[in-house]
Amino acid sequence: MNHSVQIRCKNSNISKEFPIGSSLLEIYRGFNLDFPYQVVSAKVNNRTEGLTFKVFNNKDVEFLDVRDPSGMRTYVRSLCFVLFKAVTELFPDGKLFVEHPVSKGYFCNLRVGRPLELDDVARVKQRMREIIAKNLPYRRTECLTAEAVRIFGERGMDDKVKLLETSGSLYTYYYTLGDTVDYYYGNLVPRTGYLYLFDIVKYYDGLLLRIPSRENPNELEEVVKQEKMLDVFKEYLNWSNIMGLSNVGDLNLACQAGHATELINVAEALQEKKIAQIADTIYRRCSEDGGQHTRLALIAGPSSSGKTTFSKRLSIQLMTNGLKPYPISIDNYFVDREQTPRDADGNYDYESLYALDLDLFNRQLQALLGGEEVELPRFNFTLGRKEYKGDKLRIDDNTILILEGIHALNPELTPQIPDSQKFKIYVSALTTISLDDHNWIPTTDNRLLRRIIRDFNYRGYSARETISRWPSVRAGEEKWIFPFQENADVMFNSALLFELAVLRFHAEPILMGVPRNAPEYSEAYRLLKFIKYFVPIQDKEIPPTSLLREFLGGSSFKY
């Protein structure tokens, strides 16, 4: 009888035999790999697992450190557990909410029945250091869901109880760290000693958990000021709490009680109200005396944030104010393909600002604002060049130009136009619902699910292709969009409270098409696992003007 398993290490492309039931940590040591940074997790046959995972069959294994997004998630989750343990020990009656990513860290709300003092934060940080220094093991226990529900119920952790009771799994697991129990929807590092670098600082009325930089894991991410983004998150969280929907368990219970249609109607009405308020603000700025009033509405945002539908709905609201919106797509100003700049790998970099004919764009804008007539270009993506089809435009005092594109908030796009003539809008899907008090939902996951569905339905791409392109899309956003988001006059949150329950319906069959032997399978598997927490909602109640229709189909707008 064979008592060993064959492991192929994808990092070194070497195969070795190990005793059956070896842990990934033992296998990692057996391969003598020379990693520059701490290894925190691994992909086993393209599924991410913790290093305590034991192997009983032949496998392909790829070890990950915090430079890999999956490795970073493992690190941050493990750090959140240490934070929770420290808070529980220092403030037995306190409550910790890990709310959302902001300022290159994680914003945490610590409620202790009084305003947080700097001394409180110093004590939390010191206790976290002590827990890490003890090198305590994280223990994972698998059990019947009913047993986990009982354990969390006894500890008053109702957010976990609701999540586990509504997610419909027979079996689940929980983690313990010393005598502290918690739930995380992914793996953790083996011991607290792995968490070599962190910081926690007072940030507005809460805490900011600082984490290692992906580019240089020996340094912390810098704190980037994102006050406007924090305000949008706060406003929506506050609204969700008033509605009694602070986490997925609450949402699932509301849907099971037959309130899905009401939720859809209220969330859609809230967005419409926001768009109307933005239109009213623009109208006021357009009506100001003098020649320097607002003439341009600039709309930017990352991929799949719903910019196109937002700009169409904003145009309708501007019309109700007696203005004449005219949309101009910045994508029509691409340079001819052979003049497109190239990225580090030598591929065309369509995300770059310099992929646009900035000179022509600014000449035409200034001519329009000066009362001249111009002929607008149309970019032919098949031929890779601009064409002129007689699209002539002259604007009058009631016209407002709507410019939509990823670079709209970059000051280099419109340097000759005074700020007083521009109204800048940043659109993004800022997901504010959490799985529970300690498991946030990354805003990028919301956008990626939207994009997977749209690419599959309308662009002929499989989920595998969309997932494989996503890292380069994200890199473009980090370079060209996010640095300018705080330049916005207003931020619009395009995420809808109920949308992940609707996206589950559409995304599941598409994600299941990713083959298990593909490197993209680990991301598809993670997304499938995560959307299973949502009770699915049919989309028939979603209005044809909804932002979600841009991705699901059935929109009353032309794209």
C-alpha cells in the first residue's frame, strides 16, 4: 500500500513525494523554496487553502505570499482576527465592525459606549502586538452548521447566526484563537507570528487598520486621504442601518420574508434621488451670472461602475431642469492604433491618458465653448482610427456637455478649461453591505461580477477570459483613475443594496464554466463560494432604467 503522495510544486516546477496527510507547511519546507517574503497560503489544484491544509492525494501546489491578492486576503483576515481578539479582551462590552477598505487600509468602527480616545487605540495596538508575539495557533473546526450557530448564539454574535442560518449549508466551520471564536469566509495563516507588519491608527471617528504594501511587503501601505469616499460609505452605511440591513443575514431574512420588491424599489428610488440632487446642483452652477458658469459635466469611474447608465439618467434629470445635455464619449478621441503607447510588456496600453488625442480633444472643446461649430470624430475600433461622419455640433447657453471616460477627472485631460466651468463626478460601486461584522465585501468583487456577466452576455467573453484580464484592468485603475477620485465635486455610489443577490442568479452558471485545470479557477471558485451566502433574487422587478440593466440586459437605454 502506497503511503506517499506526489506533489508538483508550480513555483519551482519540481515534483516530490511526501507522506500521505502532510500539511502544506511541511510540503513548503520540503521543497526548500527561496521566497523573498513570508509565504501565507497556497493554491492546491487551483483552489486557495491555508498552510495547515493536509494533502491525501497527488496535487499541484503553488505557494503564495502577500504580493498575491489571495495571499494578501489571507494576511488581512488573520490580522482582523487578532484585532477582534484584542478588542474583546480590552472592551468586553465593546463591538467591532470591520467596515470597508479606504485610504489603502481598512476602516474599523469600534463602539465602546463613548468617543474613542488616542489611548484606547494605543492599548489595542499594544494588545495586538502581545497576541502576535505569543505566536498563537489559529484552529479551524468543521461542524454541523447548527452547532456553529449555537456557539455564536451563546456569544451574542447574531450577525454570524443570521448569516449561517440563511446560507443553507449543512456543514460549516469556525476559527478559534486562544479562547476567542470567530468566522471568516476564507483561510487564515497558521499562527499569529506570521503577522510581521501592521499598524492601527485613529482615523476620523474610528480606526484605520494598516497593512503591508503589495509592491514592497516590508513597508506599510501609505495612508492616502479619501475623505469624500469615507463620507459616501458612511452615508450609505447609516442608511442601511436605519433600514435594519447592516449585513447579508439581515438582507436574506428580509428577502425570505417577501420584502425583496420593496427593497429593490427603495434602493432604486434612493439612487434616483441622488441623481436628481446632482442635476439640481449642476443647474444652479449653470445659472450663475458671469461667463464662467459650468458648461461641462465630467464623469469618471473604474470599470463596470455603471458610468454609461449614470450619464444617461443624469441627462434626463438635467432636461427636467431645462438644460440640453449633449454626451461626448472620450473614447472617440483615441489616437490611431499604431500611435498608441505601449505598456511594460510591449502591448498597446489603451488605459493610458496618452492613448487619447489630447490636442484634438482640447481644440474641439475650446471651439465649442467659444460658440464655434465642430465636426466630432467617431473612433472605428475595428480599423483602429478616427472617422468623420458629419456629426456637427454647435452649443448654446442651455447646452451642457457630458464627458464620460476613465480619465475625466484627470486635470491633464482638460488643462485649458477653467475649473469654474467643470463639474466633476466620480462614479463607483461602493458596496456597503457586509457578510457580517468582520467580513467586508470588496468593492472590486462587485464590479468584477458585473463585468463577468456583461462580458459573457454582450461581448462574447467567457468568465475565464474576464478574470484573466482583470489584474491589468485593476493596474490601469490604480494608475489612471484612483489618484484623481478625490478631485470630484461629488461621488455617486452605483452599488445597490440588493444587487449581489440578483447577480448570483446570473453569475453562477457563467462562473461554473471555468475549467478546474485553468489558473483562473481559483478566483471563479472564490466568487462562487462568496455569492452563495446570498439568497438569490429574480431580476424581473428591477426597472428598465436601473444601473444594473447595463450588465444584466433589459435596459430602456441604448448603449
